[in-house]
Amino acid sequence: MRYPEQIICRAVSATPATARHLGFRLFPMIVPTSAELPFATYQRIGVTRLAALGNPVGIPTVSMSLTIYAESYSQVRELADAMRELLDHFSGNTLGVEVSQVTIEGESEDIVQLEGGDLPPAWVVTFSLLVEWQEIT
């Protein structure tokens, strides 16, 4: 299976500024109850592809969200700053997929109550991303 989210997760896990906080704790939407903070989730929101005369043109653009959860405001901000520096205008390829550009469309903060007992609230930063990608043949 080849998809752009793989490339983004690999880049986050391979970059020291983000990997020292997250390691490999990046999950597609659902987080295991055993996961410790901080962690991140990602979700594909949709795919847009231009068409002309009934045929696709250009490369598809994936809209996705990337949400970071941490124990403190300072930790989530440090991680969000490192994530922004890595991902804004990121490009790369691996596993037969090329990401030609990542654009950060938006960024928001929140506090959420995690499920699973008497856990304290988590600080959250969510990025809205546009990812231009294609499979390499």
C-alpha cells in the first residue's frame, strides 16, 4: 500500500526535532490506549483532482489533518513549531510515492479530555495540510 501519509510519518519519525518527542507514535485516527503522551494522529479528509474533458490532469491533492497531543502547553508548542518547520513546503519520495509539496493551510490549538479513566486533559495543536502527491511508476 502506497500513500502520502506514509511519507509524512516517515519524515516526522526521521527528523530529530520531532522524533525526540514522538518517536513512532503517529497513528491513523485511533490511538491505542497504551500510547503515552505526546503522540500524533493523522486523518485524510479528502482528495481533489482536476479534470479536463473527462480525464484527470495534474496531480492529486490530499487534504489531511495532523493533530499533536501533549501533557503541557510548552511541549505541544515546541512540537508544533518543529512540525511546522519540517512540513511547510516539504517534499520527498519513498516507497514509490512522491510528495511534491505540503502546504499548511491552518493551525489551531485546543484542550481535550482523553478517554480512559482519570487522565488529565491534553493540550492539542491541529494542522490542516494540503499534500500534492503521485505514485512513481
